[in-house]
Amino acid sequence: MILKNRNKGTWDGLEKAALMGTNFVAHTFVGLAIGYYFDKWLNTAPWGLIVWLLLGIVAGFRNMYQEAMKLNKTQSLDTGARQEPGDKPADGGDKPDA
């Protein structure tokens, strides 16, 4: 019943935000696992763990930034598409040219 009357735009944004958070955590854990086994294999503790963990965190932030930029771009395109041809621009475009 609740999901029948849902606002698609709001739920899509929440889904994308949840996915971004999950991807960030996944990148971090993958970096942690690779670093742990790298140290175990080459006996270089704790340097491999630190380096791979930092790489995982950086990859997570990079992915989150890219997804946020995509989301921002699609939202700005959606806002522009809803504007009717006779509507005034949001920036007060009715100013006289100087």
C-alpha cells in the first residue's frame, strides 16, 4: 500500500545514495582483504595492509564522487526538461540587456 503511492524521484535518489554508501564500504573491505593477504603472502606486515586499505578508501571515494556527479547531472537535466517554453528562467532572466 505504501509503495503504490511512492514518489519515484525521491525513491530513486535514496536508492542511489544507498548504493553509493554500499559501494564505498565494499571498496574499503576489498582493499583491506587484499592488503591482509598481501602481507601474509610476502610477510611485509603492516605495510601492505596500510597501502591497500588506503587504495580501497581512495577508490571508494572516487566511485562515490563519480556517482554523485552523474546523479547531479541527471537531476539538472530533469529540472530543465520540466520547464515549459513560456516559463521564466529561475535566474531572473527578464533583466534588460546592458
